Amino acid sequence: MKPLRTTAIGLALAAAAGAVATAGEITIGTINNGHMLVMQELTAAFEEQNPDIKVNWVTLDEGQLRQRVTTDISTRGGQFDVMTIGMYEVPIWGARDWLVPLEFSDAYDKDDIYDAIRNGLSIDGTMYAAPFYGESSMIMYNMELVQGAGFDGIEDRPSWDTIREIAAAITDRDAGIYGICLRGKPGWGENMAFLGTMAHSFGAQYFNNDWTPAFDSPEWNAAVTFYVEMMNESGPPGSASNSFNEILALMNEGRCGMWIDATIAASLMTDPATSKVAGNLGFAQSPNAGTVERSNWLWAWALAVPAGSNNQDEALRFVEWATSQDYIRLVGETKGWGAVPTGSRQSTYAIEEFAAATAFADAELEAILSATPNPTDTIPYTGVQFAAIPEFQAIGNAVGQEMTAALSGDISVEQALANAQEIADREMRQAGYY
């Protein structure tokens, strides 16, 4: 594996992050979504059980978090004792000995974690990160808006043409109602997570068998053209800056008819305390453009301990606590069963209170268990919304900027893809792939 590059900006951010945690304190870097915010709220329960440990939090959006933790771990900066990372980083960083192998008590029950999730966070059977929650992607829709547009609902694995038709029928710009909301904010884990998955459903791929980039293919052109046209017809204004949290807000306000994104979003839309559409949601498996592969990703936001941490024992105790069956029950009993982090443990779906509180559980689990990290036998990489090579982070971020420019109308789809091809070709040549 080749080392990840760091930038002067990234190093400066790391230097500005603050002092390294002292003994008895741990600093946790995480993203600003609902489940992580609940984890922070419940920190007192951990500190009560572990009075020798004080927990500090650094909460960032996805792009900022990825930049900060990548810089910190590659320089062994020691700014974080626990990092929130995912299935892209774990195999790469674990193979470089940048992560501490996880050894927990028998009560933790690693076998309770779904195989696909556990394997994606392991190397040769050893876990290097523990899943806080697991996810795939699926269609989440406002039943009132869909039915009001003349459709009974949305079937599993509809065609993209059907999705576009429904979106156009829902859209009422004068009323501030939009048929479909999709990610547009640039980044390998932002718009490229969605667009990469969508493009695979059109038969596209990131790289050919010889590792040459494939962004100049007819399949990529068809997928991105379709995306841009559909968003111009039926998406909300400002889509080029929309990510997970912005779209979640639009859905919860009842202003968006459909959203295709992480299954974990369902648990954040079905809470009547925060969502106006909590009892009015439908769920379906992801759309397809006629390929034989399913077009849903597989991911886990997971907690890992960097090798540069000076407080590894304390950090490991926190990771074990926050990803345990007991933590899931704590959330259910204190915040409600619809608020528990899902998608990681089989036992969660056997809890009667959880099943009664979650209309989305069956669709979510079907998506997770059906996800295929190897879309076809004709590609050299593993992944759907990403390619599991170190270079993909830089490529995905740069290509994401081009896709956002196309969505904004600043450049054509053809120019965006030509730029993407050039960017990816340069990165892969410099990395020695050909």
C-alpha cells in the first residue's frame, strides 16, 4: 500500500486542533449527525461507569472530519484518541499499522455483528474498527406527495426513468415542493458516494481492468447527464451545496418527495419530535438502470483507535461501550427505540420494542444484506460508492468538484467528465499503476 499524501492545509488544521489529550482524557472526532449527537449526550453514562476517564468531543461535517483524521493519523499527530471512520479507511490504515487492533471482552459478542459489516472493518479476521452503525442506500419517500402526484407508491428497484417521472409529477416550485433531493456537495464521500453508486447502476465503473480511469465512458456520461437533468427539473435550489443534513431537513419539513441515500436516514425521519413526516414515509430498494448489479452501497461509520493515541486503553474502553448491545439498549430506553443506531448488530432487529417502533427496519435490513461490495467480476477494485485504493480519496474529491460544477451549470457534463478523466489519469500515473 502507498502512503496517503498530506497537504500543508491539512497539517495546519491538525496543528490548530488543540493539545493532545492528557492521561485520563480522551478526545473523540466524529461527524455531526443525529446518532453521533445522541452518543455525545449519553457520554455522562460512560463517565459514570469509568470515573477515571473524561471524554472530549470534536464534531465536524463529513468533509472536515475526513480531512482532519486523515492528516492526524498519517502524521501520528495524536490529536484524536478515537476516530469515526469507515469501510474505505479501515483496510488501508489497518494494513499500515495506523490503527490499534480491537480486543474486547466475550460479552461484546463480535459474532453478533453482521458478517458483511464486520469483514469490511477487519483484516485477516482482526477488527480494526467497531461499527457504530451500518448502512446501505435505499429510496425514502413522502407517501402523501407521491400519492398526490398520482402514484400508489414506489416499488422495489424501480427504473431510473420511473423515479424521474414521479419526481417531475411531484414538483411544485411555486409551493416550494421538490420531487427529489440528492447530494450535490463535492467530496468522495459526499456527491461521489451517490453518483458513483448511481453510475454503477448504469453499468459504469471507476477503473478499467488495467487501472486506467473510466470516467470518459458512455455509461458515466449517461448517468451524470440523467442526474443533472433530473435535478434541474425536480431538485431544490442550491442542490450543489446539499449533503446529508441539508436534505434530511428538507425531508423532515415535507418539502421533498424522494431521497435516495443512506438507510440510517430513515431512523432520523421517523421521530415525530423532529420530523413533520414521521408517520408518512415509504421505503423501497434502490433504483436501477437495467444492469444486473444491485445499486446500493455498503458502509459503516465505525470507531477506531489510532496508533498515535497516548490513551489507547481508555479509548478502547469507550469504543467497546459505544458499539455494544448495552449501548443500543441504553439509547432505546432513554431516547426511544426508533433512535437507536441500526444496521450493525443482528440482536437489534430481534428486540420487540425496536421492531414495533420502526417501519423502516425490514427495508433497511434488506438493503444492507443485499449490498454487493464487488459489483461485477470485470473491475479490479472493491467498492460501489468508492474504490478501495488509497488514491481514491484524492480522485474522488477532485472529481466531485467537477460533478458539482456540472450540476451548477458552470460547465457541461462532457467537460466535467473530460476533466475527471484527466485528473484520475494523472493521479494513477503518479501512483505507478501504469
